[in-house]
Amino acid sequence: MMDQAQQKQNKKKNDSLGEQENEQTRENTVQESSTRRKRKRRRKIRRIILIILAVILVLLLALAAAVLLMANQGRKAVLTNKEDVVISAPEINDMDVVLEDNGQTVVYNGETYRYNENVTSILFMGVDREEMNDGEDVIGNSGQADCIFLLVWNFDSGDISLLSISREAMVDVNNYDVDGNLYSVEHQQLCLAYAYGDGQESSCENVVTSVSRLFYGIPIQSYVAINLSAIGELNDAIGGVEVTVLDDSGLEYTSFVPGTTVLLTGDQAEQYVRSRDVEKLDSNSARMARQKQYILAYIQKALQMTREDLTLPITLYQMLSQDNNMVTNIDLSRATYLASQLLNVNFSEENMMNVPGEVVMGDEYAEYIVDDQALYEMILDVFYTKVDG
């Protein structure tokens, strides 16, 4: 009997322990299930947070891209602004040209051309003066623009043309008195236009006006005037420029032997682009050839270095600004934008052209007589787009 009672008691005890274990198991199961739900909820919340952060990041990137695009479009719009453009054409007998829409549409030799509004022009001037004037009492004595290039950039095609203009090109020039009042317009050498200004903005604008006249009213949006005595500093900032000497006309350095290759440094660079033999009628043409050669080599090397160091254009701009060796209406922001766009351009000798004409002896000085028809055909090629049909 005792054994049966003990067995019953043990069984009851075991049943109680089993229920406790089952209860504990159920509690553990509930806790594990709750833990899994919490973990699942936390993972879901993390995914939602990550999605929200990703959306915010995409929106911020899109906003930044939009701001950059708007800024670039704004710079581009400033560079290509052409309000009230009126373009004429040379008056030459038997020249088959008809102008429409103030010259923005041209029918020439039976072909129709439309002025490209997505083109910008920048006039570069190398000024023959020891330093830029301060704008006081300099009318008529502001120096001369000895080196003149018009850079034309077609934003549609990405093409760039660099047009070399003789300093002796005969063109109508505004003459101002010491008070800055216009008193006459005379047909004279283009280089003199810079002299009739304050040695800074008004001098540059006077050259721009004359060049625009030479190009039959083509608008020029921007200008850069650099003191020629700063060439050495600019040259050395990119480690010198290598050229094969074209001629030794007016050059002093013994290393300047025609046909030899030299690395121009410091004053050598300035002399190479600045010197000429004034006793020769056509001495400026030889100098212009050296200037074109040097500018091409400089641009190619500067672009190569800029691809390795994107801050180089900023360094050059600030260097010229701080030393008062540059006058320009292109601010640092637009200059940086242009430099960044130039990185995608392959600049070669094919991009460089001379304004056509010939040198003759005038009453006192050499005069460069522009070939009007050939120049106009160049203008149509560079600034206009042929309309099919």
C-alpha cells in the first residue's frame, strides 16, 4: 500500500514539475516570439530610416546638381547675352549678300546663314606698358594694345576659334579728350584704341568697340587685357613654355636661333612675344606668328597641368589680379567655369586663324588693310550656322 501511495505521490510530484516545465516553456516561447517580433520591428524601422535617408540624399544631390546647372547656365547666359544685336556686311560691288532680321539672317551667294546665339566672344589684349594705369589723367597715354586675339567659343559644337588681329589693322577708333568726352572718330591703327581711355575698363571697352566695328557689329561680351611685362611671370607659373624659334627678328638672346628648340623662361618669354625689328615694314606679322605659336604652346601645357591640378586657373587669375597686371570684366566664377569647360576641348593650330589682309606703308606708319570679303566669309563660318534648304 505504501508503495502505491508513494508512487501516486511521486507521480503527482512529477506531473506538477512537468506542468511547471511546460509553463516555463510556454513563457520562453512567448518571450522568444516577442523578441523576434521586436527584432523584426526594429529591422523594419531601420529599413524605413535607410529608405528615408536615401531619398533625402537623392533629393540633396538633385538639388545640388540643379543649383550647379542653374549657376552654369547663368554664367553661360551672361557670356552669350546679345540684346539688340545689329550686324552689317561689307559694301562691295557685285557682292551677293542680303541681310534680314538686323543681319542675324544672311543670304550669301545663294546660301542662307543664321547667327548663332549660343556663341561667346572674348577679346584678349596684350598691353605694351610697364604697368596698368590707375585711371587718372591718362587719356591718350594709356599704352597700346600690341597683341590682340578674339576667342570665339561655340557652346553648341564645343568648337573654339582664336582669331589673330593685327595691331596695325585700320579701323574706326573713338578718340576722347582728357575729360573722357568723345571728340572724333578716326580711321587709324587698332592698337591706338587702347590709348584713348583710362588705362583700364574704358580703354578695354574702346578696343572692344573698334573690333566689333571691324567685324561688322558682331557682339563681344568679354575682354581680358594683360600687361605684356607679366608674360614672364605667367610663363614661369607653368614651368616655362617650349617653342621652336621661328625667327630672330628683333630678338636679343643668343639662344634664339631659328630652327632651334628652347624652353622659354622669365624675360625670354616676354621678349619672344613682344620684340620686333621696327625697321621692317612687315615686322609685326613675324611677331604675330611667334605670338600665335607661343599662345598655342602655353594653352596646351596649361590645359594639361589643369587636368592634374584643377586650381591652376584660379592661381593664375589671382596672381594677375593681385599684381594689378590684368583688367577684365570676367569675374573669378566665370573664369573658373570657362576653364572647366576648356578641359574638354582639344586645342590645336587648326583652331587659330589670322584676320585676312595685307600690310602697306601709310603716310607715317605701316597699315594693315583688311580683306573685307574674306573677313566676312570668316565671320559667317565662325559666328553663323548654315541653314539647310
